[in-house]
Amino acid sequence: MLRKKIPVFFLLIAILAGGLMGVVVTKLSGKEESKAIAPQPEAANDGCAYTISRLAGYKNIHPVYMAEPACESKNYLSLKVGILDYLETVKPTGDLEYASVYVKDLNGNEWMDVNPENTYHPGSLFKVITMITFLKMAENNMAILDQPVKYAQELNPPTQTFNSKVITPGQTYKIKDLIYYMVVYSDNHATMLLHKYMDPKIFENVFTDLGLVKPDIYNNSYQLSVKDYSKFVSILYDGSYLTGAASDFAISLLCESDFALGLTKELPRDIKIAHKFGEAGKPGNRELHESAIVYLNNRPYLVTIMTKGKQSEKLAEIMARISKMVYDHMASHPV
């Protein structure tokens, strides 16, 4: 049994090392069923347990895919108060109904959240999970990424407030090209075409592997909290769910995302940011969200902001302001 005199730092290193070994072994053993083990708290010296999340469905191992303190960090108290105060000043304008924020230091795993009880329709944030699904499919059949797909007949996807490049009817694309359009340009046409070739079981497993309720991809009523969605981005950075190469590829696409009106708008132009936005709702009742890894010097952090209000453009401005508050706090409080 581990005794309390062992430093928490070494306990965490041991946990993460075990998780990485589990990922390697995973590639060599057949997975019987995708199902998450309920996160288990493990004692820590400061009185706040570490929550260890593990994958089930294997014969001999239970790989770690996430380990973080169960408690919010006191180091983020001033940031949390500042964000809450800002949200209270915005609400009387009518531009915002409510918002939630999750921040996590990806080196030290300290985190905080604002209004974690709220849930939202992910919208195009689902595209990150679709990308993870195809990269998971490629673990058993790498050739699928080079499979040619003809965009024979123009599709009629949901309209977006923030549009960019789209695929062209009559052209043939590889699966990996469609993934590029889906992630970098948030192209709904590419996404709908990809859904025809996606394994729905593996898509569902991505959710259940992380302990979340599986969605129906054809049902727009599915909702997630800001912290739950952040798990999908976190496992890419940690390289704990896909192979290291696949995780790195996924983040490289997120770094090329061309949406510049939200979370990235007020941040320095020369900083690397891997991000994806999503929108949902009807006119006058909009939701706009964005999740990102901000590579601040040697202290990368994850930030996810979810908002609900009347106009997507106003929500983008609110996200930009909150993101700048987070950045300023992280930059002024070095480890």
C-alpha cells in the first residue's frame, strides 16, 4: 500500500506511466467491449483525491486515459470570480442567457470550471469526435483514410452563421481530405458525407469509453457539459486514447482551424492554438461554443467556453473576452 509520505508528484508520474504502458499493451490485445470504468478517487497528500479514469473491455488490463485532481484548484479562484463578475455584467444587456467555462493546466492538471451544471448542444464540436472515430477506425484499417469518396450529389446540411470553404459537388476526395475540410473549415457538407462511411458503433464507443451517454448522431437533442466535452480534447493532448501519431495528426488539424472570431480573437497572433468551434439553435436562440489547447510558452492549457444567447456574433465577442481573461491569468501566474 502507498503511504502518505510518498509525494503526490511521484504518485502522479507512476499513474501516468502505467497509463502509457496500458495504451501500448492495448494495441496487442483484443478489445472485447467498449465500456468505461467509473472514475475512482485515489488519496493524495493535500486532502484532494486524484480521479483516475480507466477504460474497460480488455482481458488483462485497465488502461488509464485521464488522471486529475477531484477538486478545483485554489490558484484559479481569482480567475473564476473575475469570469463570474463579467458574466453578470453581460446578462443585463440581453446578449447572454448563460455561459460555462472549463480551464485546465495541461502540465499540472489543475483545473476550474464556471457554471458546470449547464449543458449545451455541441453542434460542430461533434466534428472533433467524428475525427476521433475515423482515426480509431484507421487503427484496424489504415487504408480507410485514403479511401476515395465521390461527392456525387450536393447535400443539404444545416446552415451555419460562420461559413468557410466547402467541398465541391462532382469532385472525388479521400476520407482524410474530408476530415480536413470538416475540422479546418467546419464544412457541414464534408461532415455529412463522412457520416455515410463512419462506423456508428465506434462513434458511440468514443462516448462510452469516456463514461458518457452514447448519442444518436441523427438526434440533435444530445447535450454535454463544458467539462465533459473537454475530455475529448484532453485525450488528444494526452495521447491516451488514440495512438501518439494519430493524436498528433488530429491536433495538427485543429491548429489549422480558420475560425478567428471567438476564443482566439484577442490572443497573440504568434501563439499556437488548436481549436474547434460549434454552433447550434435557431434565430434568436443561439448557442456558440469553442474548445482549445493554447500553447502558452511551456505551459499549455485547455479552455472550453460554451454560451447561449440571442445572436451568435455577440456570443463570439463574449467568448473572446473570457478567453483573454483566461490567457492573461495563465500568463501572469507562471509555474
